[in-house]
Amino acid sequence: MKERERLKERRAITPVISALILSAVVLTVGGIVWAFSQGAMTISAEDYAESVINMTDTISERFIIEHVAYIESNLKVWIYNYGDVDIDLKVEVKSVTYPTEWKPIARGGFEDIDTTSFTAGEELVIRAYTRRGNNVYYRYIVPS
């Protein structure tokens, strides 16, 4: 009889231990899932904030081809940045890009860009574009 009572006591402990182990496993898995989702949300929020700032800068870009002149057998293009942000700019004439590196122009800045010579009477389409993807076009006829 004593042996039987001892077995019953032992069986009573098993459900408690299994409940504790199951609870520990559930809490551990829940913690891992929470940590993963928290990290993913932080990265997602930072990416979103950075993209909004970049989009705001893109919208704030304002520049114009102020003047184009043919001086000493070279075409010269003057760019004025009247926007709220600094820009990096290149000029394209007849599928050739000038300068080869991005030219920084501070806000309120005025820069000139030299290109090569062209044939007299030739019609040129000049495209100024920024690193952020904004474009300005200008039509120019080379004087004879």
C-alpha cells in the first residue's frame, strides 16, 4: 500500500514539471519572436525616415540653366542653384557628360561648366541633371 501511495505522489509532480517546462518554452519562443519583430520594425522605421528625408531633399532641389554662351570656341553653361539644398550636378550635351565627376553647387551658388566646341549653326539640347534625378533642359543654337 505504501508503494502505491508513493507512486501517486510521484505522478502528481509530473504535471507540474511539464507545465513549468511548457511555460518556459512558450515564454522563450515568444521572447525570440518579440526581439526579432522589434529589430525588424526599428530597421524599417529608420529606412522610412531616411527615404522621407531624401524625398524632401529631392523636392527642395531648384536649379536653372541661367545662361549659355559660345566663348573662345567652347560652349559654356552657367547653372544657378536657387533651391534649399546643395546639389551635385552634371551637364549632358549630345550624349557627352561634362564634367566627368559630379560638380557640387551650394544653395544660392552659381557655377559655370565648360564643354567642347560644336559646329556653327548646330542645334544643341543641353540637359543639366542632379544626383537625385532632377533635370533641366535648354535649347541652344551655336552661333555662326
